Amino acid sequence: MALPHYSLLVAGIEDQGEKITVLAPFDNQKIATVSDATQAVVEQALSAAYGTFSDRDNWLPPFKRIEILKKVAQIMEDRVDELAVEAAREGGKPLIDSRVEANRAIDGIKICIETLRNEQGKVIPMRTTASAANRLAFTQKEPIGVVVAVSAFNHPLNLIVHQVAAAVAAGCPVIVKPASDTPLSCMRLVRIFLEAGLPAAWCQSMAISDNALATKLVSDPRVAFFSFIGSAKVGWYLRTKVAPGVRCALEHGGVAPVIVAEDADLESTVPALVKGGFYHAGQVCVSVQRVFAHSSIAKELARKIAEKASELTIGDPTNPKTEVGPLIRYDELARVDEWVHEALKEGAELYCGGKQVLDNCYACTVLYNPPQHVKVSSNEVFGPVVCVYPYDDLDEAIALANALPFAFQSAVFTNNLDLAMRAYQRMNASAVMVNDHTAFRVDGMPFAGLKHSGLSVGGIPHTMNDMQIEKMMVIKSGEL
């Protein structure tokens, strides 16, 4: 039986070029093929998007965007089970979590509508000085221009909503390049936008296997906003290639730190850390990785985390009972295993895991007190590995949490308000969760990597704001 094929979604061009085969990360079975974009495809997409934006008479007014977004949300609700299963199949995130992702994606569409309804400009204070007399000023929001979005594999549906739906809601034509490992959810979502009535040139999608060609897409001067979710190495490199004046949003990884105080309630702390550490096999940019626990409870905490982690069901992500799925590629499994065994060789204690299981799955792993210089302590693992370190002095733990050039979300577990406030004030992070894991997120909240971890602020309302300009009008009248 022939594999399903996903054609180019580029306005005004027929399918052409080579095909990319998409594999299921759990068992490497072929799922589908997608067309691989050529230079001509990239040029046509840019030309269509820029021409569309340049034609101001045919910009989509807010009411039309809302109408389309409502239809998108309805179609997604009608197909939510299919979207979840297929996202689990291509990305490896267990179905129980992919269902949550699919519903979050639908809610994200609704957040776009709410933001569009409520954030359209503001009044600028005038007549407060003699020079500003007889004047009225206000702003209205306009789309910034063509958006190019490069996305990641780990949330193949919801990340596209954050990048593409936000652009559509902001009034920007958008071209999206999904991760080569997980292009299918993106293609399905773009098809839904077109089905909902969005003209083709407003939302285009293509897979690109040639990195040089992808860079050409990003660096084209017709692009006004570049959205990237992925590795810091690639993101910072692409930022150096964008044209002058292009706004840029980069979302990279973290090495998320957690502080667990002596008074923390372990009955609620342990399940939170297990979920935050092993959700999607640790392939989340704010996954729990470094847990600094007071020395009086550190070993007990590590043991309890290991006990819970060892009970998690690992396997086929499309099985409703699976709690931890595969890593996205086999070479990632080999890398994680190498990092774990480096830590063990350097003196870390293994509380559970530390080995491959099934086809492309790695056992949930808990390490106790690996040295600070080894990779699991100093770099983002992006795998199912949690490290627990003992500390005696809170400020020492905070210093270790802050020692790396990454800063994203962090957490502190305690029943002491002053301790929580001290950690909040002193931890390098864009968000500090109190008595919750570092991977907590709702789609309307700000979500920002700092330092090496990113640039600008994610979260749908914040992304929409970045994709627009506030154009001011100042009116002078003797009647004012």
C-alpha cells in the first residue's frame, strides 16, 4: 500500500521535487512522505506572501480573521482525536499527553481570537504639557509583514498554533517550515486553515531538507519577523543571517533548576518532579533536570523519584496506557546514554534507569550528585534524566542553579513564604514556579528563554504583539 503523501502548501505552485519519508520514532516504521521544497518553491512562497502583504486593499480585517479562526477551532474540535493520535505517532509523545496538546492547540486558537478582540491599541496621554496642548493621540495595531516560522518536533501541533495561528491573527502572511521529523501535524493544521477559508498565500507550509535553502528563506529581506523554536546553536546562527530590521523571537532550551527545601511536602513534590522530568521523555525545553535538595532529604527525594519513575509505563506512544515514549531519533538515545555513563564514571550514583529499553526508548533515569562539570549537569539533556544534588545552604543552591549560561523556567518547593520569595528574587529565570514543576505552562502566559535560552517573549498574546506594530496618530485641533 502506498504511503500517504503530503504535497507542498505553497500558493500558485504545483508539487515538485524529491520526497522526504517520515518515520515513527518508536519503531522507525514509515508513516508518510512529504514534498521536499526546492529553491523555486521557496522563492514562490516568499513572492506570494510579500505580494499579499503589499496589497493593503486586500488585507484581512480583524472580523474576517476572527471568522476564520472560529472555523479553525471548530474543525479541530471535530477532529481532535485524529490530531492527537497522529501527533503521537509522528512525534513520540504519549497519547495521553498528545490529547492534552491537541486540546491546548484548540484553546490557543481561542486565545488568538480573545487577544484580537481585546488588544487593538491604546490612548497616548496628551495635553499634560503646554507643548502637547490641543492634541489627541492614539495607536492602532498593524501587522508587521511576512512571518517566517521554523518549528521544533516536540510539540508538533501546539507549537504551530503559537507560531502560525498567532501570525494569522495578527494579520501577517506566514510561511512555516516544520521540523523534518514531524511535518505532518503542521501540514494538517495549515490545511485546516485553508479549509476554514484562509486564502492560500496567507499561510504556506513546506518541508526543507537543505539547510542552506532554509537559511535563504530565513534571511530574505522580504521577511519582517522570524520565529524560531529549536536548538540554541541553530537559533543564534540563523539570527545572524536575518536581514536588517527583522524582528526575531528565539525559543531554545534550558537546564531547568529546582530547589527543594527541607520543609517541602514530598508527597506532592515527588509526583510533580516525576511529571516535569519525564513528560515526553524529557524532550521539553523546560523539563526538570537539576534538582537541588536540602541534604537532610536529598537521598530520600532521589529514592522516591526513582521509585515513581520506575513505575512509569514506557512504550508505543499511540497506546493509551503509555506514559513515556521514545526519543525522537536513535542517535539521540545514544547521546543520552553516553552522557549518563559519563556522569556515572565521574562519581554519580544511579538510582534507576541508565539503559536503553525497547526499540528507541530510554529508561527513566535518576542520578544522584553528578559532578557539576559533566554534561548532565552543565547542558540540556533533552532526555528522561533527572539529577538530584544535595545542598546545605540555600544561597549555595541558588548559586549553582544560576551557574549556567541558560535561564528559562525554574521552581522551588517549600512551605516557607520567605524562602520562596528569596528563591524567586535571586534565581536567574523568566518564571519561578512555587510548589510546581518547571514544565508548567498555559498558552496565554509569557514564556521566555533568557541568556542562551532565547530572545523575546513567547505565549500567544505576546507573540501577536511582537508580530504587530503600534501605529500612532496625533490629531491637533483647537477644539481639544
